[in-house]
Amino acid sequence: MSRAQRLLVYAALVMLSIPAALPLVWMISTSLKSDQQVYVQQGSASRAFSVDALIPRPPHWSNYPKALRTVPLERYLRNTLLLCTLTVLGAVVSSAVVAYGFARIPFRGRSGLFLLCLATMALPAQVTMIPVFELFRRLGWYGTYLPLFVPSLFGVPFYIFLLTQFFRTIPEEIAESARIDGAGEGAIFARMALPLAKPALATCALFQFLGTWNDFFGPLLYINDPSRYTLAYGLQQFLSAYGGQWTQLMAAATLFTLPIILLFFFAQRTFIQGIATTGGKN
């Protein structure tokens, strides 16, 4: 590909990314404006969508401290990070154990169980929402974090599929040499399979972290104590209570989105590598 063709490709990618980036730019711009700048006067609505209107003059950085004082974001952040840690560890470890069994340990009915595990991905969460909620309520878990992270301890079908595909790409000769040296399946899994699967494990961890970080429905369904709210649920409560304070709401939303953006830029190479290495043997 010539330099001119490469420039054309980059220009096309930049143009296609503008619609996706515009809401983020508008959110950051609004978070730095005053209330007078946000509410456009009647007859000047077209100016609200101009490039000049996106630039706050002057930027009001005080909206961020005000948002932190209005919403206990620090408490919500601690709750969210706690859930992210529990679900990431539970989902990745349990899925890796199940995936290794499907990929490397022959047993009767393995293919059928693997297909059954994959079939659960086609079952919408709304179908099982009521019986699962009733189950957790009868266990006395309503109002706690247990319904939000205990299911992750039993494996996630999508992660099991990804890790199974990766473990199948590991040459059998490596495992055979370890067995000759006296290593059991547990030692092979812990000392050989897991270190080789770091990119795939990191990809599953990123997926799970993002899912837990953005989860709104789970806390809405099971959490009734404001001191246990997560960031996603806390922002919704802020919108309900202070819906007219758009500058502070956008400041809080920007703080909520910033860790995800940073995580993407720092982990995108690992993420792409993990996805690329999970499409091997069937």
C-alpha cells in the first residue's frame, strides 16, 4: 500500500470515527460550561450544534468538585471496584478451569456438554430474570452484593468458549512432556496452560471488568441501600434527583467514563492479541 493510499485510509477512518466521538466531545464540553451556556436561548438552537458552541468560554472546572460534593462518587467508586475485582477474579478463574477441561481432558459427553454450555449464550437474561431473582430472594441475598458476583464464580459461557479455543491451540507435545516428568493435570494447568493463556485471560478480564463497570440492571434489581450503589446506578439516581443540573451531571458522567477510556488505550494491544489468538483449532 502506497503512502497516498494509506493517508486515504486514515482519513476515511477519522471521518467514520467522528459520529462515534461526537457524543463524548459534547459531554466533556457540557461538563465545562456554565448553566447559562448550556441553555441556549430561543431562536439560536442551530448555534447549539456548531463547532463554536462546543468550546466553553471560559471553562468552568468547578463543575467537577461540585459534582463530587453532590454525588458520593468516591463511595460509588469503591463499591464498583469491589464488584469488578470479585467478578473478574471469579469469572476468569472459573471459566479457565472449565475451558481447560473441555479442551484438554477427554471424557464421555464432552462435546455435548460443551454445546450445551454454548447454547446458554442464546438464552436472554430476561427469560431467567424472575426465577433467578426469586431464588436469590429466598436465599436471603436480596440487598447484598452476592447476586452480583456469585454467578461469576461458576464460569461465563462466552469466556469458556474463548479459552477453550485457545487451550486447543497448545501443542499436545508440551503436555505429554510434562506428564513424562510426573506432572498431573493440575500442575500442567497452573504452570503451563495459564502462563501461555495470558492474552486470552486478559481479554476475558477486560470484558468482565467493562461489563461490571457499566452494569446498571443488576444493582437496580438487587441493591436497595444507597450506601451500596455502584457508579452506573448512582448516576441514574443523580439524574432522577438533580435532572436539571446538566453541567454537574455531565461532569460526573465524564469521571465515570474516563477510566474506561484510559483502560482501552493502555490495554488495546493485549485485547486485540487475546481475540486474535482464540480462533484456532475446533
